[in-house]
Amino acid sequence: MMQFMLLFSRQGKLRLQKWYVPLSDKEKKKITRELVQTVLARKPKMCSFLEWRDLKIVYKRYASLYFCCAIEDQDNELITLEIIHRYVELLDKYFGSVCELDIIFNFEKAYFILDEFLLGGEVQETSKKNVLKAIEQADLLQEVPMGRTK
């Protein structure tokens, strides 16, 4: 099971965080600071997997953003890389070539897409088409003016 997912920039600015285990704010900040420093210090040609505490860290850089996930020791790193890639594909489909600014200015939509795709640290829906359809339907609900019924 995925413990958490962090998105951060090359400058170390946190852009998105999703925690699937209960931790105190202090512990979350400590983990975030530690992992951002660790990942940013690694060279581009180094492996995208590392062991950290009792977890495995899987990360991937897309443009100026790092997508970083912590998984349990028995979980598969390659599947986690695919999960990261699938999330990026979903963001790309929705935003049309997603960039850091899309995440900054539409963070609630980025969280919504993540929640449609992952639930409790596990993949909820594998079909990109179904996830995008659910997002489109939610967008349509938001566009309906208040007080009007069919």
C-alpha cells in the first residue's frame, strides 16, 4: 500500500501531498523536508528507487516536477512507477500537457484526479477513460447553476 505521495519542484517547493497513513503535522513536515532533500540531491542517472526508514521510495521527474511515493517493503516498485506515470497521463489528458503552473493554480482539480484514481493508497480505477469520464461528470455538476433542476 502506498503510504503517501508528494509532488515537488526542482527548487524543493511542495506542490501536492497526499497522505494515506495518519501522521502528525510535525512528522509530515519532517518527512517532506527529509525526502525532498534526499531526492533532489540524487543525480539524474541514479536509480529511481531507494530504501528509506522501513519504506521504499519511488520517484520520477517529469519536466520541473518530482513525483515521489512511499510504499511498503513488500510492494512492487515498478508498479508504483506505472502508477506515477498513469497519474501524469491523467493530468496531461485533463490539462493538455500539464505543467507546474497547472498544479499550482488548479491544485483542487489535481487532488480530485488523484482521488478518482487512488483510494486509500491503492489503485481504485485502472481505466484512464473511466477516470476521465468521472472527472468530466464532476465538472458538469459544478457548471450547473444553483437553484435550477431538470
